[in-house]
Amino acid sequence: MGGQQAPGHDRALGTDALRATVAAAAEQRRRAVAAASAGRPAEAIKILTRTLRTLPVGAGSADVVAIRARVLLSLGWVQADTASLADGLVHLGTARDLVSGLHDGPERLALLGFADQQHALVLFRAGRTPEAIELFDRAIPLLEKAIDSPTGDPEMLARAFLNRGYAHTTLGRPGPAEADLRRCIDLSIEHDLPVMKAKAISNLGDIALLVGDIPGALGHFAEAVRLFRALAPSLVARTQLDQARALLTAGLAEEAARLLDEALPVLREQRLSQDLAEAEIVRAAAALLQGDRELAKQVAGSAHRRFVRRGNMSWAEVAALTKMRTEADAALAGLSTTATAKKAAALAQRLSSSGLTDEAAMARMLGVRLALRRGAVDVAETLLGQVPAPGKIAPIDHKMMLRLCRAELAVARGQTRIALAQAKAGFDELGAARDRMGGLDLVCGTAVHGLELARLAVGIVLGDARTDADARRLLAWQERTRAQVYRYEPMPAIDDPELASKVAELRTVLRTLQQARLERRPVAHLEQRSVALQREVNRLGWHTSQWGRPRPVSSPDEVIEHLGDRALISFAGPSSDLAAVVVAGGRTRLVRLGAKQDVLETARQLHADLDALAPDELIPPLVTAVSQSARRRIQALDGMLFGPDGISASLIGDRELVVVPFGELYSVPWETLPSLRGRAVSVAPSATAWVSAGEVVYNGGPVVLVRGPNLPSSATELDQLREVYPGAIVLDGEEATTGAVLKAMDGAKLVHIAAHGTHESANAMFSRLELYDGGLLAHEVARLPNPPAHIVLAACELALSHIRPGDEPLGFAGAMLASGSRTVVAAVNRVGHRSAAVAMTDYHRRLANRPVADLAADLAVAMTDYHRRVASGVSPARALAEATAEDPLRRPFILLGAG
């Protein structure tokens, strides 16, 4: 196309006409560059192609040659990035030939620098990064020499630094990358290039991601998105791709998938084939992490086809690796696939030939696992020997995969000690990555990268366990691999006005949404705004500040010491069977409980029955039918866990219990089981979490009593609790606002909140209590500077948790425990207001050791009795056991933490 001319342009133009033609072409090129920068490549190609046809070929003017070269250089880049790599390179070559024929001078220097910069960028996007950096190194000095001349181009120089910095990032060179990006930012500020500055800020996020600073990366990306929305909205989708990569590194596959599902249609509309295909690779990775192999395979295949059509074979091999990961995952799950160790090794060789060493290592590790599954141990060992040791800035998922391969190979060789040593080293590396996270969900999410290694390690120890010493070792491994979010001492949150503003807006939207649903008005726009605001609140929370300082995992000896006369039951299910480690009387023993699926399914059915039984006004025939069903489930679950083949009474005696659940067992109200009826039970996500909660000291703060709006007249426990705590701070009616409640909770000794509650299973940090001005979010209470030592949530389901991979439970009650509260009392099921009032009044009165009133006459007594017993020295766990024993099916409360 560069050598074509339009009809009528084969004769020389007059000087004035020539100048006008050159000026018009320059203006059209600027329009095209602006369109391409704004994400409209098709428009840019159309403008540039039309402009070329207006330029005479045989005019013999240096100005015409120069503008033709600039148009070709711009066209070559846009075509290479969106359509054909080969066509783009042809245009670039033609342009450089034209520039080489110009006389020496600043314009020639500037154009040569421009040509090398464009060529470098095309090679970089094609995956030929070392070649690209050589060209950037040649281009930048040329552009710098020409910068002060009339033809100098500060924007082009800034872009060259931007792109070389990005290239250094992809080669794992954070130092040179940051130096280039800082220079780009300085030039952008000096020459008023706000979009270029935003791009450099986004690329600083890539550097942070490279070195494992996920909160820093998300912070840079968020700032870039903010700037792009104001300056160049079409560039937001590309940055969402980078955000998704960071979220996947943190294990947040659902959040990454949502971002990509928003970005992909935009990228398709913009016809940005390179970015679109890259986004499809990341979307496939998110789908695989979510367990959706079919979607992962489909999207990875689409990306591969796009790269092949563009002639970008290096990226095509990256897409092939993603597709192989989905097939290998299926093979390792016992499904029939075409993935083999031989194919993985061949792919690794192709990736290595393209200079993609990290990707080649991943392909070989997939080959190791596939070979081991087929029993080809020697083949696996050979492949593993070809995997280089990861560098300091290697991605955490690569490090964990290498540890897993080494451990699995050791198991195949019968070397379980070596396998466990690899697992321990892997969890040390994962812990170091987790320690840098900001926000509870980021800390939780990282566990996904250690999930398979944890199953392997716990499975090895469980399989070999025969003695008390083996049981102690199993407990130690359980603590090392589960609920790590609860072993952090929260750090003070940094005030963020933007975060506070988004939370306030979300509260208003949620309240309006609830009212609209009640009035049967359309809610689609409100639901969309709610989802968008939740994402904004999450995003801001990820990088506002580091979550906390890590505390060491409690050893079995420490757990035994803290238990004293109590007993602990820690459930584990790394394979198809369920087991429990029982610690009592200084001894640690293992009990094998049979098929895990049977136990968890019974727990699910019990949960459904208790939810159905919750309404206060349920008609008697339904109460009878559902109660009978629930009792059958309770008897069955009790038999599986505490029957003749389960945890016998001789192991735990009549001791108070600490229960560390597993999976669906988190939803069990333990005092409903006949073997535990009336027994003081504390529930904790891990023994370490229980030990940490027990070290929280009750302070001298106030007692706070809160009643939310729209409660029925039967929810009267606050009236009773005023008698139990005559000096309490009482927030009722219009006084029970989120701001007032948060302020009162900060530093309180005990807080009781009677309110409507909502557990958000899809995003537990947005579970909430309904107050006068809207919902009080788990996201907010998790960052109280001085959380209340003891909190009672007389609301539905707020003890429920969303169980993330790695047995990382998180919900409203869990957020309180993780933030530093000692004791959290809440329901794991829906609960009727009258039943909640009964249970909670009884609970407080027992805490305060006041006489229990006639519960049949006054249902609001239960929770008050709980508090009265605690106030006089009765333990919260004991008070709750007695308060719920009166009607266990309608009072599904548990005590989370130390009781």
C-alpha cells in the first residue's frame, strides 16, 4: 500500500499546493493517531489509508517523503496490532527505506527514531521482546537528539520510554522498567501528556505485579482506570485486563472473571485483536481456577486461533499452554483427555525457542504431573530436571506448582519425608506472598495456590497416621494449611475518603433496592449500580493498606496448653473420607469418620430444614413435619460424628468443646446434636484462630445495645437488656445509624445488635445488618481500630461463611473475629424474630446470672439471660449452650471464637 498513488498524482504539484497537501496529511495522521489511541483502530486504518492516497509519489519533496513515512509508520503499527502482523511489518519496512533516503539532520534523526520505536513495539507485541528492546535502545537516543529541534516529538520519546519499560517488565527486569516509566511520567508532566502519564501509571502496576506487590499493582491500575475514564474511556478495557491478571495472582478468580466479562465485549467492538486474545487467555485462566474446564478450553482455543491468524506464533503458544492446562486439569481429575507428558514436553520446547522461559517451565511441570499419573516416574523426573529454579520474582503459582511437582515425585518414589519438606517450603513461600496483601479477601484468596499442595500434605500425614504422635503431626499440618486469614493481627486502616464515600453510596443504593423490591418496582438499574459499587469498595479496600501483621501458627503443644480442661475436635477431609483430630487431656488422637460426602450432604439437608423452620408464624402442621425431618437429620449427623464408629464419649468426656469445622460443617448449630446438647461449644476456623481469640483481653469499654428498624413487636430483648446493663449505651430508632453504631462499637466491651441481617453468599464482605440509615457492612466492621471484645448478632445467618478454596471461611461474624474480637455470637440459619429474642434474652441473663423469667410468657427473655450470666462470670459458651438448649431447632446460634 505504501507504494501506491491515487490517479492524478503522477504530475508535480505547485509549491503552495504541496504545502497544503502535506499539512492536510499531517492533520489527518493526527486524527488517526488519536483514534487509535482512543481504541478505534478501524477508524485509524481508514483515515491513514485515505491519507496515503492523497500524497504524490513522484513530487521529490523531502516534506512529502517525511509525511508519507510518518503515515506509513502509524499505519504499520495499527495494522500489526489489530489485523496482520506481516502487513504491518511491510509498511514499517517501506517507511524506514523512505527515511533512509533523506538528508542528514534533526528530522531524519527523529524519523529514524520513530521508525525504530514503531518496529520495536510491533516486535514486542509479537512476543519478540529481546529484539524489541534492542530497537528501543537504538530509537531512544535518536529521539533524544532530535527533541529540541522543530521536528522533535516529546510524545514519541515518552512513548518509547513507556514501551521499553513495559518490555523490561515482561523480561523480569523491574529496575530498568521503573526507571523508564518514571522518565515517561516526567516527560508527560513537562509536555502536558496526561494520557501518556496514565499509561505509565498503569505500567507501574505491571512492575508491582511482577515483584509480588498485589495491593500496589491494584492501586496503580485503579488510578490508571480513574484517569482513563476521564481522558480516554476506550482504554479502560485494556487496563481491566491487567487488573484481572493481578486478581488471579491473588486467587480471586470470580472478581477477575467479572472484570474480563465487562472488558471482552469492548475489546471485540474496538477490534483490538491482540488485546482481545490476551484477555481471552486470562479469562480462560480464571475459568480454570473456578473449575469451569469447558469454558476455559473454549476461550483458550479462541485466543489461539486469533494469534495464529495474526501470525503471532509466540503468543499462540502461550494460548496453547493455557489450553493444555485445562486438559491436564481434566486428566488429573480422572477424565479422558488428549493431554500427555510428551505433548507437554513438545510445547515446552516451542515456548523455550520463543524465549518464554516461565511458560516453558510451566509446560514441563504439567508434563511431570501427567507422567506421574500414568506411572512414568522416570519420565517425570527427567522433565522436572529441566525446570529451572524459580527466581525471586517468579509468580507464586509457578513456585507452588514446582513444589507440588517435587512433592508428587517424592511420593511416587516413596519418599514422603521429602514430599512434606517440599510442602512446608511451599507454604513458607505462599505465606510470604500472603503477608503483603491488603484486604481480607486478598489474604483469603491466595490460599487457592496452595490448595493441591495442602491436600497432598494432609493426605500423606492422614494416610500414615497410626499413633498419637501421628495425630499431633496431622493437627500441625491442618494448622499450617487452613484458615490462614485468621492468624493476622490487623493493622490500623488508612482513612480513605473515596472508600468512605463509595460505602455510603452503596448503603443508600442497597436500601433503595430493598424498598423497590417490596413495592414491586423495577430494580435492574439499582442492582447494576449495587454490583458496580461493591466492586469499587472491594477495589479500594485491596490497596488502601496492608491487612495485618502475621502471627505464628499455633503448635500442638500450644494448643494443648491453651485448652486446659477443654477438648478440641478438628475435622479434616483431604480425600473422600472425613477424619477428626481430637485433643483432650493432653493427648491427641485420630478418629476416622467414614465417607465425607455423606456427612456433608446430611449437614446441607439439616441446614435447609432449619431454614424452613425459622418463621415465627409457621402453621403447626408444617412445624411438626419440618421438625421431624430436622430431627432425623440431627440424629443421622450425630451418629456419623459421635456414634459408635465416631468420636466416642470416652474421648471428650463432659468437657467444653472447641470445634474446628470443615466445608458444610461450618453451617451446623452444634448444640442441636444430642451428644452436645447443653455442652459449651466454641467454633473456630482453626485452632490458631481460637488461641488468638483467647488472648484478646476484655477491656473496660462500655456495653452497647443496638436495635435496628422494622423489627416486629416480638423482638423485645433490648427492653430486657436495659435492665441487665443499666449503664449501657443504647442506640434505638433514629439513633441506630451506621456511623453512630460503628463509633460506639469501637473499643466496646460488649455489643448486642438486634436487627435484620443479610448474608451475601457471593461476596461475604457485603453481608450486612440493617440499621436506620441502611446496611452496616462486614467490610466496615472488619477495620474497626478497636473491635468489641464480645459481640452478639441477633440476626439471621450472620455466622454463615463463604468458604473460599483452602478452607478459608469469611462472613460477617468471621470478619469480626478476624478483626480482633474475642467472642462472636450469631446464627448459622434463618431465625424467627421471636425465637431470636428468646434465645438472646436468655443468653444475656445467664451471662449476668440473673433469674430467668417465664420464657413461655415472655419470649424476649432468652438473650437477656445470656448476658446476665456472662456479666457474673459464666462463660459465654456455657451461657449460649443453656440458652439454646430450651429449643435448639429454633435457636441455631453458635459462638465463634473463644467462649
